Amino acid sequence: MTPFTYAKADSAPDALRLAGDDAGARYLGGGTNLVDLMREGIERPATVVDVTGLSDAITTEDDGSLTIGAATTNAALAANTAVRERYPVLARAILGGASGQIRNMATVGGNILQRTRCTYFYDDAARCNKRVPGAGCDAVGGFNRNHAVLGASPDCIATHPSDMAVALAALDAVVHLDGPGGARIVPLVDFHILPGDTPDVETVLRRHELVTAVSLPALSFGARSAYRKIRDRASYAFALVSVAAAIDVDGGTIRDVRLALGGVAAKPWRAAIAEGLLRGKPATEASFAAAAAAELAGAKGYRDNAFKIELAKRTIVAVLGELTGIAVFGDRTGVDA
Ligand code: SF4
């Protein structure tokens, strides 16, 4: 590991001060991804600023929204009563990720900033445009079972690995940032960037900006929400496909719905096409299937991952069936472990 300086910040201004003039400075949350990247030599910061001293409070605001400090651990967020009661999709997504030990360390800010688990990204003998811009991408013609089917480019087909961020995308979460240019907020769905021809640029973060909090607007039907994760083994595995959903049904008609997919793109994929088709439709398997098919109509499979397209459709139908109490024929996606 390359030598680096370490300092712990107790506030956002303190973190910015400690990052100083080092353009390559990195903020350290629980370290569950950054430390691995540093051990592998993929990240080589000369300055590491520990931001676990920033807020870890979870606060219900007067307008009913929930503000979550960036240093909140995944374990604490999943155990929070307001989250479990008002946004069960978020608690289930977090509990579907990683192991108990990792959830005890990983922070909310770090979770949304974690980097892809594409094996070629971690292998410095492989070509990877994300690690070395312009080098090529060995995943496109290589082993790509875990890779993207939506929003990918010829330069990168990596997926974003977070479960939590998929639920946040479905819940219209807003990311609070602070940096040399001042504080600003960005919708979670706009925070991550699809690869295009610059897969090394993954978020809208500017130099030295850091995540200070994430907020969730009040959602009247948030209690009727769920997360289902399909993976190669029952625990401690990244999603092949995941679905986060919340739905409001009135008299058999879908009044409103939130839907996001994980494991299929370089960012949590808000399924806006499907949502638009579902609103006002009867809550039936046929409506769910038509919306899922429309959302995945633009998907593209590669050598090993084309199965994800059908899997994503079926998982959308299955989760909406679960939430509406409709027995969905052909739900073969299994129950989330
Ligand atoms: Fe690198 Fe992206 Fe290609 Fe993986 S898919 S090797 S991260 S460029």
C-alpha cells in the first residue's frame, strides 16, 4: 500500500480543510471499499481524511422527511424504527447487502460512493477504461455475468454494487453535498453518471466535495414497499438483479408507484417508463408484465448476462405481486434471503 497521511475530521468544513490542496485526497467512511482499493493499488491517495466523525443522526423533520447523516452506519439505518415502519424497502435493501460485520462499519455516504465490483477493474493485468482511461474494456468480450444490461456503453458495462442506493432511488432520495463551492443538493437519481465514453467519471461530485447527508421525502405509501434481491448465493453476494418498489393501490387501480432496479446498470436504475405505464392501470399481473417489458425494451445483453433481461422483468412482476397480494403465476424468482 502506498504511504498516506491520515487525519480525522469532526465536521464538513474540517474535512475540507484537511483535504487541503491535494486534488487526490480521499474521504474515508467505514473503509469497506476504499481500503480494499488502496490495498490493491487501484486507489493511491496521499491524503486520507476520515469523515466518520460527521453526523450520524437520523432525524424526522417537520415536513415528515427523514434526514440521515452521512456517517450513519448501514446497520443503524436498517434498525431505525422510522425506517422500518415508513420505508421498509430501505431496511430490506440494506439487510440484503454484505454481512453483518460490514454493515456495522459501512456508512451511508460511503455506500453510495462504493465502486463497481467488476473483476477486471480490480485486476491490473486486465484492460479497464475505468481504471486506466483509454485502455479498453476486457469485460465486453470477457466474463460478464454480473455486468450491465441497461445504460452501458462500448467503453464500460460495469454495474453499481449498492443495494441501499437502489431503495434510495425508488424513494426519491436527495443527496446533500458540501465542498469548496458551498453546499448543494442533488437528487440520488442524478448523482451517479452512466459510463458513456468517460467511465472513470462516476458521479457529479466536484473536487473535494463530500456527502454530508441523505434525505428521504415523506411518502404516504412508503410502508407498502419491498426489496427483492436475486443473487448467485443466499448471502454475501452482489445482486444479479434487484427490485425496489412501493405502490399505492385504490380500489384495484394503481394510484402511484415507485420502482428502481439494481444490478443492471452503472447506477441505481429508476424505472420511470414502467412507473408511467402503471399509474392509473388495474393492479394485475398483465399490467405489471407490460410495464416491466417496456422498461427492459432497451436492454442489451452480452455474452454471459442476457438472462438478466428476463430475470429483471420477472422480478418486477413478482415484487409488485407481493406488494399487492396478487398471486403472480410464474414467480420463480425465489424469496429474498
Ligand atoms: Fe473496466 Fe468497466 Fe470494462 Fe469493467 S466493465 S473492465 S470497470 S471499463
